[in-house]
Amino acid sequence: MSGSHTNEKLSSVQFCIATFNLLCPYWNWKSDEISSKEKWLGRQEKILEMLQQLVDDEKSATQSNVSKTEDKSKEVATEEMKQQKGQGQNPEAKKKLCDVICLQEFWCENEEFVELYKQTLGPLGYELHYMKRTETSKPDGLATFVNTNDWKVISVHEVTFKGSNRVALIHIIQHKQSEVNVLICNNHWNCGIYQSDEMKRRDLLVSLLEVLEEDASVHDKANGNNNGNDKSKANGSKQSTLLLSAYDIDIKIVCGDFNCEFYDYCPQQLVQRGYLSALHEGNNFKLDCAQSDQSHNPNSNKHDKFFVSHLNHHKIATGCDLLLFKHAKQSPSLHFNPIASYLYPRQLDWKEWPKKEMFGVSDHRPVVAVFEITTAKKKKQTD
């Protein structure tokens, strides 16, 4: 007797993404970095070194003394490199890098700045796309780096907002092995603690939801001089319109500097549409959406702060750097779960802003999330 039955072949891969506001040298008035390259170069070199270590931070999480941790890490790294070289291994081959890095306040107008990032991250396999804010007097914008060793860029969409100089940068990327498609939306919303600032963020949210939730078309503004990459253009035209529904998107990620906290109105609107916070989910932090009706003052104490990622120019510590995700469609054969999520460096307290000697490269801390993507492909077998 012969028959047939169906088995599921599970395939699991890890996906790492980070979001970070690097504090554009143009806006770093206290250090007068805009006056010369020598003044901004050192900090940017430290940032670039840090961006290559975001996933390798776990060993230091249990160390309490930062200086001892750094010394010990250097000793361990040196010893490991010696052992790997002695065994004929390439020490860089085992180094885990982020698959996607989303940066805010990227100095788009400074060619030397852009080239520094290209020349440092490009040889590692990263593909860069960046977008300047629309106002002439605002030289910064967004940048997204995609590691093309395991992922390929399907499309890039530049989103502008009516009545605002803010922009959003959307990537649709595909994992080369599993063919899972992920949409990533890099954002930097209006800053400010007043009600008028909150209303501006709400306007941005409405426009962004029209794009992300497919209520309206994406306006894709192509700039031939932007990145030198045709993938940043939509159909080769200056202004074209397309629907995100044209893509078979499995996962959606919205991240960046929201300039408001997770429990504030705008992030909670995303939560109501199915988005989850990677930091909260990855650390089993109980969410209480009832707290979202608190006042929109970032200094509000109506709930315990889960994390502090930014010290603003008012010296207010706030958790405004968010990484939200959701399944774009319900599929029993696809699972996307955070297995690690943290502020970098992991060993520093999450609930207060660290001292400058512990973390001084920016007024924001990177948010990093590692997800496990599990896919199941059905295989029909005959007995």
C-alpha cells in the first residue's frame, strides 16, 4: 500500500537590525565640529567602529565595571585572533555584523562625511542609501545600510511629507536563502516637548500610515545624484507612484528617532495596528497600553521608564529611539521573533543616561534587535 503525507522542513536564520541617531556634526554646536574635518572625524571613526561591534556586545553584558570590561574584551579579542590565525582561520570571518543599520542625522550634504561611511562599511558588504531633509537649511537626513552578503535590496522608496522637512526612507529587502521579504522604514520625527510639536508628529504619523498600511500610494522621489545607485529610483522617473501592496511583504519594521516615548500617542497608534516594540518583547517587559493616555510630556512620571536612549538639549532623559515590528500577513509557515534586544552598550544601565566617559559618541544610544526568522516549507512525500 502506498500513500502520501506532508512534512514541514523548518529553516531558521537570524536577522539583526540597529537604529541610531549619530548626532550630525552640523548640529553638534558644543564641540564646534562643523568648523573643520579634524573636529568631527575622530567621533565618526569611533561611531563606525561601534557600528561593527553592535552584535558582539553580549559578552560584556555581565560586566559591571566599564573600564575593566573594555580591557578584558581587548585581551580576549587579541587572544582569540592569535588562536584563529594559528589555526589558519580568518578572525573577521566569524564577526557577526548587523544586517541593517538605520541612521538618523546623517550628514548628507558633506561629501567627505558620506565617503568616510562608504569606504568603511562598503568593503564589509553594506549597500548605502541616504536621503536629505527637504529644507535647504537642513543638511542632514536618513541613511540605511543593508548588508548584501545575506540580503538583497528589492526596492528603495523616498517619502516626503507635505508641510514638513522631515522624510522617511523605506527599503524592501529579501533574504537570499529563505526569500523572506522585510519592509524597513527609517524615520526621524519632529522634536519638541510642546503640544504644537506633538501635533506635527501626529501629522507625520497620518501620512506615514497611509504609506505603510497601504491606504495611499508611496510617492517615490528619485534623485540621480543621491547615492549613485539606480535602485534608489522608481521606474527611472523623477516622480512616480506605486503601491506597497505590489510587493509580497512578510514583515514590517518601523524604527528611528520618534522624538516621543513609546507610551505616547503616536507610537501607540502603531501598536493599535499590530506593531510590537522589539525592546519590550525581547525583554519580556509587560506592556500596559492603558498608560498611553498619559500627558505627552517626555518628563512625565506616570509610568516607570523602561529605558532611556536620549539626553536632549533640555537635559531631559527620554526613551525616544524605537524599533517596532509586525507580521505583514498571517502565515502559519513564517515566524519572526526577537531573541535579543538591547541598548548599546548592553552593560550600562538602561534607565538613566550614562556618563560621558562611558558613552560619549552621541546624545543617543543605539537600539539593537536580533530576530529569529523561521520558515516552513511543505514537502509532499510518497510511501
